[in-house]
Amino acid sequence: MDEIDKKELDVSGGAEAGVEPQAAQETCIGPKKGKTILKLCLLKALMFIAVCGVIIAVDQITKQLIYKNIFYGSSIVLIPRFLEISHVHNTGAAWGMFNQHTGILSAVTLAACAGLAFLYSQSKKKLFSAALLMVIGGALGNLIDRISRGFVIDFIRVWIFKYEFPNFNVADSCITIGCVIMIIAVMLSGRKNDDYLLRKESILGRLFEKERKKKEKPGDNQ
């Protein structure tokens, strides 16, 4: 009996046992798919540690240098009316919002990082994943300041077209850039078939796919 006959008997045997041929094939490829998902999870975990680790390290090193070498409230002018290094402390969020609410901000930051980390585990597009890691790394960098010092060290002071931006740091820059990239990734997604931000086999991917099919059904029936 040649190899082709063996395959036919395997499929027919599965059909006699009440198992569809396609289901029998899916059962055979299950372990391979499981290994692929495991490798993907490990790769994403390594990328998470590497990217967030670098962002946190650079952020904390620069803050420590400012804290030790520049007096609080003093500035070093690099480019007049454009760029200064200015040592200030921020007990709130961006633009001084939620001032003196460090505990609440820390709790919100932790919850946001957990949500974004879960979204990162479900993501498919590299651009979107990179943006999520930048936001998470920046948020964790500022969170370390809030927990260890009770305030965030800001030191970059910028003027653009005579408008003075609130002082910020490396972590803030990563959060802002990450949010911009995230918006761009969302706008670029879905232009082609299978061009989605989330993996189809992921929890969120299945939910979005289910909702998408529900929306397409009325049009198909017409």
C-alpha cells in the first residue's frame, strides 16, 4: 500500500469515527501551531524586556545625572529661547494636571501599563507593537520616580514658535512619540485583507473578527 492510500484511509477512518477530515488535519498540525505560538510569546517577551529596559535605563540615568549635577530650579541654556536643561520636580501629570495626587497617578499608571502590556501580547503589526512598548517603557520610567521619590524629575525645556512647552524628560518623550506612532499605525491598518493590528488567533483578535463578521452579515443577506 503506497503512501497516498494510507492518507486516504486515515481521513476516511476519521470520517467513520464522526470526525471531519478538516478537523482531523487540524488535530495533526496542533502541536506545530502550539510551538509556533510559544516561540512568538517568548520573542515578544524578550522584546518587551529589551525595549522597555533600555527606555527605563536611559530615562533613569539622565534623571539621576540632572538630580546630582544641577541644582533644583536652575537652568543651563543650550540654545537661547529654544532649548534649556532645567531641573524641576513634577508631582502631577503632564501640564501639571492632578498635582499632589501621586498615589492616584501611580495606581492609574500601573493599570494602564497592565492593559497596554496585554494589548501588546495580542498585537500583530510591528509598528503598533513598537509604539506600545515605547508608551509602556516611558510610563514605567515615570512610575519609578513617583514611587521612589514622590515626584518626577523633568529637565528638558523647549520653546517652539514662542510657545514654552511644560518641562519634560526622556520618559515623556517616549510616551508622546509612542502615542503618535500608535495613531499612525491605527490609521494605516485594515487597508488590505489580513492587515490587522491584532493576531487573529488572539483573544482580542477573535472578538474583533466576530464583531466584523456580524457587521458584514446584513450586507451579505441583501
